[in-house]
Amino acid sequence: MPDMRSIPFASVAVLTLVLGQAALMNAALATEPQAAGAAAAPTAAVTAQPPAAATPDRAGESQASALAERRQRYDALRASAAEIGVALPENPPWETGRFGRPDPSERMRGMSPEERQAMRETRWQQMRAEAAERGIEMPETPPWVEAEKRRQEMQERFTQYRKTIEQMSDEQREAARAFFGAPSEMPYTYPPFPPSDAYPSWHPPCHHEPRGMAYPPMMPGYPAPNGGQYPLAPSESHP
């Protein structure tokens, strides 16, 4: 038969052993996620790409997908038009230029100045022919040729004026500056207008202040068609 005094000591020892094992297990479980997170962090840092490097690829992919969807919609529209007897071009207009025609700006960039001038002259001759069919006569010389002539004449005139100024002495320049630089006076002088309240005049029955005429009337005043509702001005009253 076991000693009853040794039972409490055995129970305390067993309880201490169980609690110690539980504490060790909890500590091990707590350290394992931290170690796993620390090990996964370098891997994520290595595999992750910076946003700047990933953005162009994503933008290109989204643009390509948008163009593909746009082409699919155009193909569907082309098929629907074919069912009702309307033939649309095989390639969409955004791939072949505006409405199937080449872009004029692109064509102008690839042309030389001589080719551009020849094209302008051809267009001018076509405009003259169309205007002649409508009964409108246009000059044979294009307007830009006349503008170039006027520009050359102005340039020659300015060059001659500059040469004349350079040949003048300092006294002559000062005299010309004093003569041409002075403001011009008024050739005619007009008498001042009399004040507005100098002459009485007839006014409608308003609440604002009466306004006077600049000059008296040429004809004698006549009574206003007021029906005697308000008095007339003294100068307009009749005996």
C-alpha cells in the first residue's frame, strides 16, 4: 500500500512536468511562423518587380487588347454591313489613314520645297478652272507671288532708307528726329460745347433728373401730347 504522504509530492512533480512541456511547445510554435516569415521575405523581395518596370508592359498589353477588341468590333460591323448590301473596306480607317486617304501632313513632310511649290501651283490652276466654269475670273498670277513681290519691294525700300540714314550726319539725324518725332497738332479747333443744362427742353414725366439739350431747337416748341396731365417747360409754353 503506497504511502499517502508521498502522493501530493508525486502529483506536484507530474503537474510541473506537464506544464513545462506545454510551455516548450508554445514557444516552439511561436518561433516557427517568425522563422518562416523571415525566410519568405528575401524570396518575395527577389521575385517582386518595381512598379516602374512593370507599368510599360501592362500599358502595352492593355493597348494591344484594346486594339484587338476594336478590330473585332469593326469586323462585326463589316459583317453586318455586308448582310444589308454595304461593302466596307477590309482594313479599318485608323489603320489606312483618314477614310482610306493618305494623311496630307505626312505627305507634306516628305516633299521637297520644289515639290510643294509645284503642288501649290497645280491647285491654283485647278481653282482657276473651277472658277471659270462658274463664271468667275481669277488672276493668272497666284496671290503668294504678288505677296512675295510686295515683300521684296518693302525690303528694298527699307534698305534704301537705312543707307540714307547712315549717310546723314549727327546734326541731320537730330534735326530729323526733332521734326518727325514731334507729335502733330490738331489742324482745326472746335468751340467747346455748352453745358447740358444751359437750355431747357421738354422731358417725359420720369423721376430722374431732367436733361438739357446741347443747343436750342431750330423750330419753335409745340405742346406735347400730354392731355394736360403735367405742365410743359417755360420755353415751350404758348400763350
